[in-house]
Amino acid sequence: MQLSGYPLCWGLLFMSASLFAQGQKPAGGGLAVRYLWTNYQLPLNQKWSYLDFTYGAELEFRQRLGKKIDLGVPLRLGSALFPRGKTDGFEKGTLASADLQLQFKTAPSGAKWVWFGYSGAGINLEDFERAKWALPVGGGLDIRLSPTVFLSSKMEYRFSQGDFSDHLQASFGFRFVSFPKDQLILVKKKAPASRLDRDGDGVRDGLDLCPDQKGLAALNGCPDADLDGFPDNNDACPTIAGALQGCPDADGDGVADKDDRCPLEVGPPDRQGCPAKDADQDGVLDEEDLCPKEPGPANTKGCPDSDLDGLADKDDDCPELAGLPETRGCPDTDLDGVPDKDDQCPNTPGRGTGSGCPELDPSDAALLEQAKYAIHFLPGVTVRLKPESFQTLDQIVDLMRKYPDFELHIAAYTDNTGDAEANRELSGERAKFCYEYLMSRGIGPRRLSYAGHGEQNPVGNNQTPEGRALNRRMEFTVKPIPN
């Protein structure tokens, strides 16, 4: 990138820096946001066409240097159709630019219409790869809409470094200023004040309690804007007449209307002028009663508590059954933190589980896994259990007594040796045998179920002795009894 080809750009940059270096304090500044149009074809195309324009956005920071001169710093981002030569067509890409501009106005910033011309130094960045110095020359118009807002428009031609880089830009939007008008200070000559009555209210300064404010003789020279007899400097309501420290008190309860929550009802000062009310006659004043139209005890702040558990019905999930605050007013018989209505094991604590049921001990879970292959039957026409297998069933009986809120399902399986239907019937008889044995030991039928599945769901390879042995099994599954 060549930097020496634009001496005017460098001169403007140096001039702007010099103005700030001289310590001149700016009078104000602002910010402009504009929609941007760019035409890279204008130097080449002889015909004017809106199709040659591409779009973008402009953000400009502006600082006042004098009544008719501003420093502008516009930043732009948009697209452009970059010429690839005079006859080689155009290539669309991204165009970013930044300038440092001196803007010369035809009227001070306080005017309604402000025409301005400008020039400066800038840089174009094509596709964020090719950087080229630019010399912007243009003009614009600001139209005031309010003390701090202008409609703002600009049009400029940008002479740029390199071939086919000169182009036209136009923008339109809003400008916001921090100091909308020049500050005009009008100094009026005052007549010499009397040595004896400098505010001219007829009360000599030696007796005037407000010597610099024209007032009333009855108030020792102090003003009384609302004529209520209280001087403004001691009047709590200087623009509204009143007898209570200068403030009105419509209900005469000794609480000024401005501080009275009930200005038309007599009430004591400690209640901010409101009378004590208890609409539902429950002994809890309305201002403290969360249910002012329904009687209720004081411990629930005046709200009904049908089950008298200390939790108001509106907050009680079981308003007809006394319960605990921890379970939102619902009973929790086993005190495990799960209310009985949601507890699948309401008589057995099961803390830490959403169902309210206890989890099996690891040793009990291991027993059920070992029992899968510990139940053996004698061969023969009738189903008979080998003696050593009864010990395993007795252990399962003890487990079911340990978990009274759980139910047990017995599932029997065989290998694929023999007829499939015969195997299914055999497995059903074996499952039924275990079922009846557990009932004989006191486990109720409501907690037991069984099924025979024959050679279904194999877990081993039926083509090998080891696999067939794995498929001959009794599965015992426990789970909480549904409510």
C-alpha cells in the first residue's frame, strides 16, 4: 500500500490532530446511523441506474470543533460491485471504509436546517484484503426533528488509490446530538439594590428572614406561594394550601394527605392514616390478612386451614388431610419425604427415591441373581424340587418379608430340547410350584405372580451344553406394589 500519493489526506489528518492538541474543548458531539448506497460503476457506466447500487450501513461519530465546523469519523460496512476492468464485468464483494473528515456548516448547530460540505482522509478495505487510501469530497443536510434528533443525509464522491476504485456513496438516516442548541447566556443589568431592602418587598434587610426573595411583611419578608400562612421555606407543600405544616389533611386525622394511605378515612399516624379493618372478622386485620374475605386463623395469616395442620388451604395439596409442611400439607406415614398419595411404599421409608420405596440392598439383589440358577427340579412326570433348592426359596421368603411393599414375579425358562409346547407347559408348572411354595410360607398371593416361557428369550447358545444350562433358569423379579 502506497501512503505518499495523497498529501491532502495527510494534511487534513494533521490539521485535525492539531486542533485537539491545542487544548480546545469541544462544545458537543453526536452519533449518526444511516442506510448506505454505493455505486462502483459510476466512473465507467455512462447511464445512471439504481441497479448499479449496492447496500450497507454507516455509523458516524461527530465532534463539534466550533460553531460551524465539526470533526466526523464515519465507519461503513456493506457490499460493492468491484470493476474487473473497463470491459471485464464486475465482481460482488464486501466493502468496508473509515474516514476522518472536517465538515463545514452553513449555520450553527442550533439551526433548523444545517447544510454542510466536507472532505478528509480515509481508507477503503475491499473484501478485507485490499486496502486503499481514499479522499472523500461531499456534502449533506441535517434537518432537526427535535432538540436532540436530526434527519441526516450525505452524498460524496470518493477518489481512491488504484485503478477503477473511484466511486459514489450516498447515505440517509438519523443523527443524535448531545448538545442540541447553542447555549446563549443573556446577562441583564440589574438596578442597584437598596442597601436597606435589596429584594424590594418593603421589609428592611435587618428584619427580612428572606432578604433575597420578595415576600410578605406578615411572614417577615418570606414568600408564601399558596397563601396558607406558612412561608415556602417552612411549608411541606409549598404549592398546595394546607393547615398541617402547610399541607392539606382532608379527613382531619393529623396525617397529611401526601402521607395518608386513606386520605378520606380517619386513622392513627402509626397506621399511616388508615383505620383498622377486618372484613372477614377473623381477628386478622385486612392489611395483614392474605385472605381478607375468608376467615382463617392467625398462624396462616387469616387464610382457611380445613385440616388444621398449620398450612393454609391455598398452599395445601391435601387440604382435607392433616400433613406436614415438608410434603405441602399431605400425610407421610413413613416420614420418608414422599407424601402418601405419591408413595408406592407408604409404610416403608424409601428416602432418596422418587417412588418412596426402599431400594434393594446389594446383598438382596445378589441373592435374586444367584437364585436364577440355584433352583433345580428332579426328572420325572410330576414336578419335584431337589431338596437343596428349598434353602434358596426360603431365603426369598425372608427377602419378601423384609420388603413388605414389594411384589415378586417368578418366570421359568427351559432350553430347546424336546417339543416347544411341552417345554412351555413344563416351565409353567415349575413356576407355579415355586409360587405355591412361597404362599405356603405366608407370602400373600397379592404380592406374587408367575409365568412359564419355555424356550423363549434364551440367554445362551442352545447348540452347546453350557448354553443350554444357562437357558434353564428361574428368574425372580421384585418391584414396588403400585398404589
